[in-house]
Amino acid sequence: MAWLILVLSGMLEAVWASALSASDGFKRVRPSVLFVVAMLVSMAGLAYAMTTLPTGTAYAVWVGIGASLTVVWAMITGKEPASIARICLLVLLVGSVVGLKVVS
């Protein structure tokens, strides 16, 4: 159960990171509210997962999922360029996250 919550929390990290960008320095209300809610739920999930999973592994997986999904979303929406090098590095990052799960 901790792994499922950790993965969902990592996905919410991507939500709050994207919402933070869309908030325009907290000038836009909806993205700002989404940022706060997603961040609180994401952090709560991470905290829960860390009660049973090793801290370093849990944090690395959480950040890896959040960072990967944030970059993928930015590439899909055209806010960041997509390139073969970026995609290969994302595959390497995801592979590393999976590797941490496998050895835990």
C-alpha cells in the first residue's frame, strides 16, 4: 500500500509543480489553489509512505516520478522542447526509479 500511495503522491508532485508554474507567481487563483491542495496531499502521501519505506528510496522515487511527469507534461504542452536526448534521459531516470523499487 505504501508504494501505491508513494506513486500517487509523486504524480501529485507533477500536478503541483505545473500548477505553480501556471499560477504566474500566485497571481492566478485557480492554479494557486490547485498548487496548495496538490502539494499538501502529495506531502502527506510521501510522509505516510516514509513510515514503512526507506527514506532515501521513498524520496528518490517521489522526486523521480514528479520530475519525469512534469517534464513530459511540459513537452506535451509545448512549454519545453522535446528531443531525443531529453527523452533518453527521462527513460534513464524512470529506469533508475524502477530499479530502486526492485532492490528495496
